[in-house]
Amino acid sequence: QVQLQESGPGLVKPSQTLSLTCTVSGGSISSGGHFWSWIRQHPGKGLEWIGYINHSGSTYYNPSLKSRLTISVDTSKNQFSLKLSSVTAADTAVYYCARDTGALDYWGQGTLVTVSS
Amino acid sequence: QSVLTQPPSASGTPGQRVTISCSGSRYNIGRNTVNWYQLLPGTAPKLLFFRDNQRPSGVPDRFSGSKSGTSASLAISGLQSEDEGDYYCATWDDSLNRPVFGGGTKLTVL
């Protein structure tokens, strides 16, 4: 059973960089055949796709976030990460990581990141 | 404003059948398959359906998915209290070139 777990600071100051890591267990990122995604949910709002990466580091980002976004992968640690720069209060959300096989078939529980001074 | 339109809420009593709609356009649902997700409080989101109506193992058959034209639907029969939560549809949008979600439907079991 594949499991994903998000980790990172729950509070980030405005203008700083939000950094999260997703640790995958029960399956290997390096086995290929999947994308590894980040999704977020603003408080009281719907889901927003952020972007994804594959095992070789190929990425695809939401155009609305592309200028501030970096997603990377560390296959040796079976982890992938998200960095979102120049954050504002509008980036406050629950951030989820998930495996993408054409559908998001395994998700982490999500982590709340609040942007506030 | 979400690209896919869902009713914000739905409700039913235990045992009833409830349907949640998801409306899109020729650029998304009209061309691509739809996935459905269930978000229950305190748990990781769960994939309910992929490719319109394919149920992953472990999803009860009282859940069903369908699609026609530019709309999709999720039906839940024999409603149970543990079904209470949020439901989202999703697909790829060929004009935006990215995955898109519905705004979500909050299901209440009365």
C-alpha cells in the first residue's frame, strides 16, 4: 500500500519561500510510470492543482504559479518537494501530495501552511 | 470560480440515493475522462472513480460514476452516515493545459 506524508513548516512569513517535502513509502518513485503531484485547498475553497514531477525530474506546473514554483525529486530518499517563493496570504492553504497515474490514486493527509507575519 | 461546476451542497437521509453533478465544457469533460474524489474529515482524500466510471478496489458498488457529453455525475445509493464529506470531480482541460477540479460538493447525511 503506497503511503504519502507531507512535512514542512506550518507557518511562513510573507515574501519568504514555502518549502514542503512529501515522503513516499510502500512504493518507489524511481520505478517510474507515475507522476508525483502537489495540490492545495484554500480555506473553505476547492482544490487547486499545483504541479507534478516524474522520477527523472520532468516537471509540469500550473501556469498561474509557474514563476514562483519549483518541484524537485530525490529518488535516493524516495521524496519529492515543493518550493513556492514570494508567498502572500493568498498562499495559505492545506497542501497535499499525491501519486498521479492519470488519476490521483494515493494522497497524503495534507498539511496546513499559513502565511502570516 | 472553478472550471467545473458542482452544486455546493447535497443531502439525503440514510438509505436514500443522492446524485452529484459536474458540468464542464467541450474543452474538458467533453474531451477527457473524469475522476471523482472523496474528502472526509481527518482522512487523506480518496479516489472514488477514474476514467468516468472505473471504481478502484475497495470502493463500494453503491457508488457509481457516469458521463454524458460535457457533464458527469456521481451517484451514491444506500446513503450512509460515513459518506458525509466533500466530493470533487476533476479532469484535464485542453484549453488551460492543466488538470482542473470542480468546486466541490458538501454531502450531508441527515
